[in-house]
Amino acid sequence: MHSTLTREDQDGLAVLTINRPDKLNSLNVEVFEALDAHLADLERQTDTIGLVVLRGAGSCFSAGHDLGDLAQGEKLPRPHFQSQVIERLANLPQPVICAVHGHCYTGGLELALAGDVILASANAKFADTHAKWALTPLWGMSQRLPRRIGQSQAMDMMLSCRTVGAEEALRLGLANQCFAEANFFDAVYAYARQALTNSWFSHRANKKLLMQTDGLPLGAGLAHEVYHNEGVGPDVHARIESFLKKKSSKT
């Protein structure tokens, strides 16, 4: 059965793929319903899934909100459905990597900004085109884009509706790393596999700390880190012992 968003698990990594390549992975209600269902499962699977990659099938990540769907009048399961699903993605306990190749426009960019890390292919193209269509953000653009690249740079993208290439996205801090187009997804999965060798407990705890202290003054953030951190993970002793054994074997 065809699905507009698929999931594949690979040794602790869940890969979610927007699967409308013939529509440049434009985002309709069906995509968000499928994403919402997968996120509900992932929230309960922290013991078996340590990291999530969100990507697009075919030639791009996502060209954005399906304007045809919008023009025909979307039938939402509940008010503000898409923004709630994007918020659910952002609040997932596991870190989320958004792997962006090709177009990542407007609604697609809002979706990518909900990730903790954006990895870009050299052919990635980012843009906010709300103003081109006389629209205003509803899925987080006005909040997440300036927090990632600064208010003046965000205003430039929103005002001009211009396309930002991968190299500029890297300079702006919109993308965390940029990989060659030819082996992009191999590089993304290598990045993910390396991260999965580190403590999943720490990844979740660090993400929680960053989210809970976002926007706090330094003093309040430091106090939160001291008094509300998650402590040490269940594998702390095994990890330290393994390190000491390797160290002693080299001497």
C-alpha cells in the first residue's frame, strides 16, 4: 500500500521519508496524518530508537505546503493540525536530524527547522516564500528561523523570498553540516550511526535541557542545569570500564 510518509528502522535509527516525489514532496494533510502516527509510536520507543532522520524521497526534501490542496480547502482533523504535528516533531524525546537535499521551501523549511540538526546536501536550496503568495507563517517560521540564524537574517529571507544555497545556509547556521551531493545520504547515515554509539540517555537528557532552558537568562539556565538535570545514565559504569580497559591494553 502506498504511503505518503514511510518509516524504516536501522539498528536504533528510525528513518522517516516524505514519499510524494512526483509532487516534490509537497505537504498535504495525508502527510501530516502519517507523520503524526509515526511520532506517536516513536515517543514510546526510546528504548529501541535512539535517533530519527527525516528526509524526502526523490529529488528533494520538500517544496513546501501543497498549494493545490490549500486552494481546494483542506479538511483538517482538528484546528491548527499541521502546526501541532510539527511541534510534536520538535518535542520528540529522541534527537531529530533533518536531511535536506534539493528544495526545502516555506512549509518544508518550517518542518526542517523542527529538527535538532539540519544536514544539507550541496544542492540544497532553502527559502521562505510566504510573502510571494500573500501568506503568513502558521507552522513556526517566525519563531524558529530567527532563533536559528538571527532576526535580521531571518527578516532578509522572509522579505526577499530569495533562495539560500547550501554554502550560505552553512555560513548562516541554518545548516549544521554540508555534504557532497553524490554520497549525501551515505554521509547522513554515517553521521547518525556515529551519534548512536554515544549514550542515548545523554542525547535525550541534553535535548531536554536545551529545550527547557531556551530563552532563559544565563543564571536561570545554569541553575536549571544543576537542579533539574537527569543525572547519569544506566550504562555509565559500563562505558567507563570499557574505556579504561582499552586504555590499559594500549599501555
